[in-house]
Amino acid sequence: MIGEVIAGILIGPSLLGRVWPEASAFLLPAEVGPSIGVIAQLGVILYMFLVGLELNSAVLRERAGTTVAISHASIAVPFVCGAALALYLYPRLAESGVTFTSFALFSGVALSVTAFPVLARILTDRRLHTTPLGVMALGAAAADDVTAWCLLAFIVGIARSSVGGAVVTLALTAAYVAAIVGIVRPVLVRVLNRYDDARLTPAMTAAVFVGVLASALATEAIGIHAPVRGVSCSGPSSRTIAGWPTRSVKSSATW
């Protein structure tokens, strides 16, 4: 996974684009960039759904307090480091009109955001994502990401003198989680328990993936940068249903 990240940096605009712009334009023409971005986003969405599908939510519930404590600690430490770094960066990078408070808060939150899909990929490659340690790590990273993006929305609201938008984001995030747990999951339990002994039909497969994309779209619309978060949240909701044809769904998603 780290090798793939390094390769992307080397052949991307960060290095190759600066050293040899013509070669960078040949490898990745500007007109195909948006299409590749859409395909990549869909790939990440399906991948994170599979991670959530295999997530053992029982382990996560048993260690919910520890997971939340780890998540908040993993936010607090980089946040303080980022805010301290702002003392050095502010006079060199800040534009006129940007207050030091807004700059420091943004720097702290920017360093607090976890690369959730990267962590999931590393744990999956090491076959740790189904272990208690892996489940706690994924749960902490998910809570970390949602909290950090909500904080970012709040800080952007402060910078724009419009805190109301951040409050709306927080309220919609809470409503989304409540809807997944209180509405979507019970409905799935009732519907899918009827197919305990049935094979996964094309119609059921299509319904699953429509739900996955709808969940991703909902969290993206909320503003927590979270098609991935929405998918990883919908995965465990499906995973706990008795008789859920996990292997068939995984085969369809990885085809």
C-alpha cells in the first residue's frame, strides 16, 4: 500500500509534473482526469463497503469506550501539533485578511484527519481487519474522521462568520447515523431475513449497491467528505443481519 502511495506521488503532479510536465500530461491528460476520479471514487466506495461488511460490530460495541478514547486522543495530539506549527507557518503562508486563530485551528484540524481508506487497506493487506485490534483501529479511525470533518466545517464557519452551517452539518450527521441505526437496519432485518435460504438474486444485488451509493451520496451532501464514511457505516448495518449472503455480495462487488 505504501508503495502505491509513493508511486502515485512520483508520477503525479507533485514530482513528475514539476520535473517533466510533458510526460505528466502524456500519462494523465487533463481531459481524462475527471473520469478517472469518478472511477477511483466508485472503487473506494465499493472497497470500503466490503471492509464494513466484514467488520465485527459486536467487538466494536464491547470496546466502544476505549475506541472513542483512542479516537479523541488521536485527534488531540496532532491538533495541538498543527496549532503549534501555525506559529511558524502563519507569517509565511497566510494571506491578508486571514486571522491567526482561523489559520491555527485549520492547521490543527488538517493534521487530525485520518486517511481512513489507507488504514483499511493496510489492515486488510495484513489480514488484521477482522481481529479485535483491527476492528478497534477501524472504529477509532472512522470516529476520528467524522469528528475531524465536523470540526473542519465548524472552523470554516468561524472563518466565514457563519457558524450556522457547521451546526447544520453536525445535526445532519447525527440524523444520518440515527436513520441508519434506527430505520435502515431494522427494515433490512425484516426484508432480508425472508431470504435466509435463498440465493442472492440480481435484483437483490442491485438493491444492495443502490443503497450503498445512496448512503455515500447522503454523507457527501451533508458535507463531511464522506462517501467513504457513509459506505463504511452501511456495511456493518448489513453485516449483522442473519443469513446475509456476505460471500455473494463480496463476489459481486469485486467482479
